Amino acid sequence: MSDACHSHGCAAPSATQSPRYRRVLWAALIINAVMFVVELAGGVRAESVSLLADAVDFFGDAANYGISLLVLGMALTWRAKAALFKGLCMGAFGIFVLGWAAWSAAAGTVPEPVTMGVIGALALLANVSVAVMLYAWRDGDANMRSVWLCSRNDAISNIAVMAAALGVFGTGSAWPDLTVAAVMGVLALTAASSVIRQARAELRLPPAQPAHA
């Protein structure tokens, strides 16, 4: 019975219906929306591709948390469809960032490192806070897993943005910024692949049968 319950995602409803999980998602949505505005302004001011890419990522994550709240408590099929959509969005973000980095490399713009570093540190604090709040639900269904992966990847990206700021400051070159932006794009594609595979597997599962005494 335990194997069948695991394969049909029986443990998921209790977690997805948790008032605490809903509150965490609302907090994550608000934090990501605020940081989108902050990083967008900072990225434009510093002319940093990695900051602007991270700003777009914050916007995408805020939308993803909103979708997660919308399907919370629905059947596994609907949560898997939401995860599939988010996985496709993560993949599109990765492709967009890689293209943007290539365009900036051709333009030859050098970003301003101090602004990069300060906003990168603020973004890291925001994302670590969200990742800590979501840690307890990292092994749930595809939808819950996609939420956790977004937060984890964002924290990694923020550390990379701070390293890029240091690299730009030390070299006077845009390449540290462009390299980090490219890594962020690849990371988004990798996470997207993981979420899409799990979501498709869940969509292929037969409907869960009610337990009999």
C-alpha cells in the first residue's frame, strides 16, 4: 500500500493544503515582486546583464508562486500541468538570458561593479530567506519541486552575481558579468528539464484510487 500511495502522490494533498505552505508562498511572491523592481532599476543603472537577467528571473518566480497558489489543493494532474508550464517558462528564460548575453558581448558594454555587488547581496538575502522557508517542501510533487528549485537556483545565481561584480571591478572587463549571465541561463535550462520530466511522469500516472478498508 505504501508503494502505491507514493506512486500516486497520496502524500501531496496534506502538504499542498497546509495553511503554512500557503503563507510561505504568499511571502515568497511578495519578496520576489519587490526584488524584481529593485534589480530591474539596479541592472539598468549598472548596465549589468547578470542583474537584469536576475530581475527577469524574480519576475518569473513571482508569477510562478502566483500559479502555485492558484492550483494549491487541486488534483495532482492540475498541479503537474502547472509545473509543466513553469518548466517551459524556466527554459524560455534560460534561452533569453543566453541570447541577451551574446548581444551584450557584441555591444561591449562594461557594467558598474559596486551597484552590482550591493544589489546582488540584497537579492541573495531575499532568496536565501525564501529557500529556507520552502526547504521543508523540496521533495513534494513536480509543482512543489519547481518552487523549491527556483529559490535554490536564485540563491546560487545571486552569489554568482556578487562574484561577477568583484571580477568586473578587478579586471575592468564585462566578461565576468557575461559569464555569470550565461551560467544563469544554463542553470535555468537544467532546472527546466528536471521539472518538465517529473511533470510529464506525473501526468502519465493513472488517477489515484480511493483506499479501501
